[in-house]
Amino acid sequence: MQPISPLSAAEQNPLSSLDVWEDDLLQRYPDPEAIAKGKTADEYRNYETPGRDTVSTFYRLNHTYQTYDFVQQKRADFLKFDKKEMSVWAAFDFLNQLVDDSDPDTDLDQFQHLLQTSEAIRADGHPDWMVLAGLFHDMGKVLCLFGEPQWAVVGDTFPVGCAWSDKIVYPEYFQYNPDKDDPRFQSKYGVYEPGCGLNNVCLSWGHDEYVYQMMKDYLPEPALYMLRYHSFYSQHREGAYDHLMDDHDREMFKWVKLFNPYDLYSKNPTPPDWMALRPYYEELVGKYLPATIRF
């Protein structure tokens, strides 16, 4: 394994904006049935993403340090939900601290992006719990505000504890991951059993698992699958881990595939009219969620 130098602050957070990662997804996974009907798939594919090299650096770090033991440590630390407690609306204000003024693509804050996602879902007549999933799907990015580097918060997720698929983005960077030298983790099934079901599989740590665990007592199961697996592209786009899924996962992944275009293609430079939307969303949040949420 080639040596990795100690992380500088810049290396820990190599993306100029969290949106750089999402823009990279638009290039890697263009969809001709995109929700953003004002653009063609070719326009997305040809989008001039700044920081392309930065995205590569991001995945080098992500694939180097997202080990099986790392994931267990982060789950033990953050899934206690003992960092902070606040109202839902205060939580969105907290999330908005992630706005990056250097992002040239949009000056909308995190909450407005989430509103655009949920409004696109709502406009197509999907159930209100799916609208709420759209509103909350990126809430887990508050991990950055607890001092976590971006490579431990965003990025495509993948199973740890078994062999890595070459369908994962930038698979060449797994050469730096110390798990490659542990025979327990380098077979097709690794520490898992055939068809064990994804609930028994640990994915790389990030905002997906965190928000799923945060919401698991409040939302219907299809919404929880959307939250938990929306970044698991090597499966819901590539089908690389069918051997770990059970029949229930396969049924639920229909919802994951339905959800993802709304996340990727709903961005629009025009901000939603929050004052007009507020009564609907206050009622929706009150229907499903408690007055305060623990982080």
C-alpha cells in the first residue's frame, strides 16, 4: 500500500462546496427522464463542473479511510444522538450554516434545495411521507458541523466488510484502504451471509445512515429506504450487490429508484416561496415528527 500523508485541513475537506459532489453525480448519472424538465440529459452531461480534480481527491480520501472499523467507531459515536437537541425548524437553520459562498452554481441554502426536492415530489402527486423524505434527505449533513470531514459525510456509499465492487466510483483508490490486507473483508460475502439483507450490512459512514437512524421511528419504511440508500449508487444504479440483498430489499429499492431523480434533478436557481409553503410544511412535519429532534 502506498503511504498516505497526514491529513491537512484542506485535504479533510477537499470539495469547494458540498454541491460539487452532487454536481459530479449529475455527470456520472445523467437521466433522460430528469425531473428538471427545462434541461435535457445532454445539458447535464456537458455541465462544466468546477473542482473535478477535487472530487477525485475527495474519493481518494473516502476510499482510503472508510474501513470496516472506522464505520463501527462512527456508528458508536454518532448514533447515541447525544450531541444536540432542537426543534425541526431550528435544525434547518443549523443545517444552513453549510452554505458555501464560493459555489458558482447556486446561491440557495441547504433548506431551499431540500424544499425544491420535496416540492418536485409533491407536484407529481406522491404520498406526503415521500414529500417529507425529500425535505429531510440531506439533514444528515449536519455531521460536518460536528467536525466531521466531508469524506465522512457525503459521497457514494458502499458496503464495508466485503470485497469492493469495480462499479463503485473511483475503485482504484481502494488500493490505499488497509482493509485490502485483511482476508476477512476480501471475499465476495466477507463478514456477511448470502442474501442476508441490507439491514445486516454496514455501508460506508455518512449522512444517509445518520438521517435514517434519526428518522427510523417516525416515517414509513419506503421513506426510510430512500433516506438510507439514496447514495448507494453501486446498487441502485449498477446492481453490484444483489448477492447481499433479500427479496424485501429488492421490493423496497423500487422506492429508492423513484426518489433519486428528484434529489439529483430538482435544483433550480429560483428559490421556493417559503412564506407560501410554510403552512403546508408545518402541518406535514407536525403529522410525522416530534417537536424536537436529537442529533
